[in-house]
Amino acid sequence: MTERIVATYWIETAYPLEVAAAAMAGEQSSGTFLKIPNEDAELKARSAAVVETITPLETVSTPSLPGAMTPKGVSSPKWQRAQVTISWPLANMGTSLPNLLATIAGNLFELQQFSGLRLIDVAPPRAFAETYQGPAFGITGTRELAGVSSGPLVGTIIKPSVGLSPDQTAEIVKDLVEAGIDFIKDDELQADGPHCPFDERVTKVMAVIRDHAERTGRKPMYAFNVTGETDEMLRRHDRVREEGGTCVMASLNSVGLAGFGALRRHSQLPIHGHRNGWGLFYRSPHIGIEYRAWQKLWRLAGADHMHVNGISNKFSEPDQSVVASARACLTPLFEDAPYQAMPVFSSGQTAVQAGETFKSVGSTDLIYCCGGGIIGHPSGIAAGVESVRDAWQAAVEGVAPSDYAQNRPHLAQALEYFEK
């Protein structure tokens, strides 16, 4: 294995940049805090990480994070920021995603030499595609199963997130499918609680969806949340498939790469990857992981859909970050193995953001989930679905939504109601 893994970081340190970068490379490969006899020249040549580039950036007068050391004898330190690229021989860990993550995003975040450290990007070698199958369905397979050949999949989330019974959930699903929805998902908080057991929820919901499909020839996609222990996820997947379901959902940070990999190897359905907990990685600009690096691991592992937040969302993420995340999911990983995942927009989305979303992303290969933006429409669920679909049609046609709404009262109502 002569290929190398390449990762890029943003760092902040009071140490000389070469010293700090060497500490990163040593900690995450063959080195430690002192020289040891077995780390001879031959071993280092074979296994040591290499600092490929260091690009100095600005300096600051105070450290961004607590706990950082300063060099001995330096009374008035300055904290230098830089972009650093490090590479590792693939032979250090082989084509293992859990061990790749431990290498590129392991103990280095705790090193005392740093008052800031963030993983910006990673370039896994093509050899990973020989071990990991990537998305089984991706964009094309999702469109085929949902019966949506063009435009975004207009979707929603069951709300309230928790508290509904299986019968109540099925009643909402009935309204949604009759309104023409393309995609529905469980909230990530709803898995297999005693008030809404998984098996009973699947039975009730799929009875509604099957009936609708038999009457109309159209079968909306429902992503059932199978998150749990590995054996639970596999059993729940099988239950969904047996009932005629076409999608399962897993909380990525909860199940981890190994658990998700087991689900992907077993699954015969698209896997909807939910990123809940993502704020832990991105919210501070001074520590964490950029989405463009993080999403590559999950696409390799086999996520067909990846959450990216949404324009003017209800959380703290700026729009440019959301757009960059969506574009990252659509960017091929390898020339002969694109492993594209369908970006999923959510978190406070309504008809209002459709135009800006299309303008910014430049694609309709996405799932546009509106919870309150559909279910909370003042004229009801059917009006909510129609308003979102009309808003996207206006965006694709390049027509201002206010103009498009002149003869579409539900869109006009949504624009007025949700822009408040």
C-alpha cells in the first residue's frame, strides 16, 4: 500500500509552525512526546506522517482556546495561525474508516501546543472504494423509488417530534400522502419509545402508504428511524422492507462508522443519514471538523442522503456553510466512483427559501424538508405542499416568487405568513 491519505488543517499555536506541525504528525503516527529507541530511521521512513505544506496566516494576541502552552522563555507570545497539510501512508491503518477517523481526527485536538485546531478536508485514496460500497441508491435510486424524475423531492418531518401514537402518526401520513408529498421522515428523536413502538408505527404507516400506492400508482418514501444497537437496526430494517417500505434513517453520530457500516452491508433500502449533534463539530471556528471532510467518510460508508441544514435556518449555521455542505455532497469522491449523496435541506425551511436554495446550490438533486413549513401552513397540509412545490417551480423557471404567486393563492399565503 503506497498510496497516502492527505488531510488539511487550520491551526493556531504559539510555537514555531514547523515545531507545532511536527507534533501533530508525530502524535498521529509513529512519534510520541519523547524519542524512543524503536522509532528508528527505517520505521519512520515507512510509517511516519509527513508535513507536506505549511501556509502561514494571521497572528493574534490572545489564544482562542484554553489550556494551550507557550514555549519556554517566551514572555510575550503571539499565536500564529496557519493551514497545514499532513499525509500518512495507507499502510498505517489500511482501508478502515473508523481507524482513518482516529488518525486524522484523534488526539491531536488535545495537544497542548495548540490554541486552535480544525480539520478542514481529507482526501482518502481510491483504495477505500474497494472496501466500502458507498451509497447503494444515491440520487438516481432515490428518485426511482420515490417516483420523482425531476425537481427536488418535497418532504416533511412528522411533527410533533415525539408524543404521537402510531395511529396518530398514520393519520398525519394519510394527510401528507393525499396532499402529494414525496418524502416523509421520522424525527430523529422518535425511534422505538413505549408511546410509539417502532413495529407498530411501521405497520400503521405502511398500511396508509400501500393503500395510497394501490389507488394512485404513486408511493411516497418514508424514512423510518432505525437508530439503535446494531442488531436492532438490522432487525428494524428488515421490518420496514417486509412492510414494503423504501427507506430507513440512522443518526450518524449516534451509531458511529462501524455501526453504520454494518447497516449498509445489510441494507436493501436507501439509508437516510441524519447529522444530529453536528454542532459539536462545527460551531466553534477554532476547533472541530469541517463538513466537507466529515461528509466524505459517511458517503464512503454508504449514506444515500445527508442532512446539510437549510438556508435561513433555525440554528446558528450561516447560509454559505449550508450551501458549501450541499455542494460537497454532490461533488464526486472519485472519478470512477462518484458516491454522490442527496443533500437534505431542513431546519425551518418553507416556500420562502426555495428560490435562494436553488440559486445557491444550482441543482434540484436534493430533498427539501419542511416540517412547520408544510404542516403549519395556515390553510393546511395540502396547501403547504402545493406552496413549496410552486415555490420550487418558480425558482427553476427563474420567476420571482411574488410574481409566480399572483395566481397561486397558497404560495402567496405562504410567502406572507412565513416571511414574518
